[in-house]
Amino acid sequence: MMTGGIALTCLGAVSILAGALYGMSLELTNSPPAKDVVMGMTIGGLVGLGAGIPLIVIGGKRVPVHEPPSSASAVSVLVGPGRLTFQGQFH
């Protein structure tokens, strides 16, 4: 997910920049207005940024690895009538 978010964010930023530059070039050259193209590129870029940034954030979260708990060392002393037992388990 993180890779897709990075790609969408980059493409969205490039689309916004290209739309802005194309819009400025239309104004400077007095070309016929192509506002639909400029608006489409800008809105598409904003959608790409809006979708890409959450994907980066969600995809970048670390998931903890759950290892099975290791059995701890155990020592026990059992006292009974006339005897004493000692047991130990070490890993």
C-alpha cells in the first residue's frame, strides 16, 4: 500500500504542476481557452494527492511480530514427610 501511495502522490503532484503550467502557457500565448483540460489535470492531481497520502500513512505503520512466549526457567522445591525434592528446568 505504501508503494501505491507514493506513486499516486508523485503522479498527483506532477499532474497539478503540469495543469498549472499549461494554464499559464494558455494565458501567455492568448490561445483558445482549454479550461476543461487544465481543470481536469488539476482536479485529477488533487484526487491523486488525496488518495496517496493516506495510503502512505496506513502502509507505513509497523505491525508488531508476535513471537510465541518462551517458557521461562522454572525451579520448584517440594517438601514432604521425610523427603525433599528439587526440580529445575532451564532453557
